[in-house]
Amino acid sequence: MQIKKNPKANLENYSKIFMQLGLVLALLVVYLAIEKKTYDRVIADLGPVVLNMDDEEQTIEIEQVKPPEPKTPPPPTPDKIEVVEDEVEVEETVIESTETDENEAVEVEEIIEVEEVEEVIEDVPFAIIEDVPVFPGCKGSKAQLRACLQEKITKHVNKKFNADLASDLGLAPGVKRIFVMFKIDKSGNITDVMARAPHKRLQEEAIRVVNLLPKMIPGKQRGRPVGVKYSLPIAFKVE
């Protein structure tokens, strides 16, 4: 005999309902989880914390160690006193007098004279000489004597230089420069004349003119006469 199930007792008929209920329940759990609010945890003030120390707690005691007392140094040994008998004679030191008798001759050592070596001052350029050489007829202060010397030398060269050399040498028109160097020695004489020019005849003429300069009062450096080096540029114009 076959047992027949009651159609109402068959659960398969309610499977769709159960699935829908489960789906609704799951959605409700998810919704509640999303909407749940959380708040920061606030800790209330607990007030001052009082720690009570138990009487039975171990206490460490520190003993103060006294430094050892310094030992008193022994008293110094007294100096040994030597007793001298009266019979021993003690020699006395005799201090001789340093005073001399007027009748006693005094020996004087020979005095050696040391000759001072005179400092040699070399020739000084005209630009830095303290006292310039004095051209005959020049007077005034140092600055005036310097300017007067330069003016007198310029006039001397213009007067004595042979200007006719231009036509004799057949030089091209233009300015020809001649550089002359000479020295006014310690005695005021003109020495060591040297010249450089574009033509030998111009060079010789410049040397000749400078040697015709008169004797001067020599220049001085530190109050002593010295040789003075002088440079003289000459511009010779050829037309």
C-alpha cells in the first residue's frame, strides 16, 4: 500500500516563500549594520591619583662615609747646632777699600776710535728725490725749484737743438721722438748721457745739447748730495 502525502504538508510548495523571507532578513541585517552609529569613547576625569606607600615597602638607607682625617705631619727636625770651642779662631773676611789715593797712578785703557761707515746712497730718480738739483738762477720752495728746473731744461733744448737737421737728413714729415737719459752727479755735473732716436744724427744732436747744460747745485737725499737720474723726452717735428 502506497502512502500518500498530504499536499499541505509538502514543504516544497513553500520554498519560494522561505527564500523571500531569507532575502528580506539578510537585507534587514545589512541595513541595520549600515545605520548603526558608533560614538567616541569618553573617559571621565578620575581625579588625582593618590598612591599610598605601604609601610612594609623596603627603604634603602645610604650611609655617609666620612673621609679619613689627614695625619698631622711630624714636626721638622731642628737644625743641628755645632758648638765651636773658644780656642778655635775664626777667620774674618777683610773688605778692601775701592777708593784710590791721590798719589796713586790710575791706569787708563787705550781708547780705540771706531770709524763710522758712511751709508752709501745710490742714484735717486728725479721723481722721488727729496731736494731736486738747483738750476742756476732758480729760487723758491721745493716745488718751485722742481718746476723751474724742468722749465729751464726745456728752454735750453729748444734753443740749442739744431732744427735744420730735418732738411739735411731727408726725414719724412711727422713727429720724431727722441728719448734722452742723463745723470746730475753729486757735484752737479751732467754725466752718463744716453739717447735713443729714429736716426743716428738726431741721437748725437740730443746728446750734444744735453751735455751743454750748466753745472747745477746737486740734489740731496736725507741731507746728503746724491746723483739724480733724469729722463727727457724730445718731440722733433718734421714738416
